[in-house]
Amino acid sequence: MTNYICTTCGVQYDAAPKEPAECIICNEERQYVNHSGQAWTTLEEMKQSGRFQNEIALEVERLYSLTTTPEFGIGQSAYLIQEPGFNLLWDCITYLDQRTIENIERMG
């Protein structure tokens, strides 16, 4: 069973024995399916490609952005907000590797 990721929007689907027939996000009328058609990848394929990495950048005091380069899907950004006593990771990005996880953990 594999968790497939839509290459157009970056949404990862529940584990399945084969690629989904369609992406329900991209088939919504406000979104689109890539002109070359529906395409899928996996997190493992993304990691093995060596193409992707995440950047964590300080935007303002106690607010960091997390972005993937090169841009993937719709180019989502996640944000890490640091507050006294806790941190909040707001939203998510498709590509999460061990290096990114370790950097977030080091930040608290």
C-alpha cells in the first residue's frame, strides 16, 4: 500500500494499492488538472530524486516560514510560530524529510 501524492496540488492520499483515478481537489471547479493530465508521485520518490529540499526562513521575530524548493504542487508554505511555552506549526507542506523534522524539533 502506498500513499500517493497529486503532483498538481500536493495533496497526499490515504494508502492504497494503486494510484487514485483522480484527485478530488484538482477536479473541484476552482482548481484544475494539469494540462498533461493527472500525475502522481510518492514522498519516497521525492526523497530519492534528490531534487527537493525545504528552507526554513525567519520572517519576523518568532515567525518562520517553511517552503520547498523547487516549488512543488501549488507552492504551499507552512509557518512555525514560537510563543513562550509552546510552538505552533500552522499548515503543512507536502515534502517533509528527516532533516526538516529534526530542524523543527531543534526549534522547540
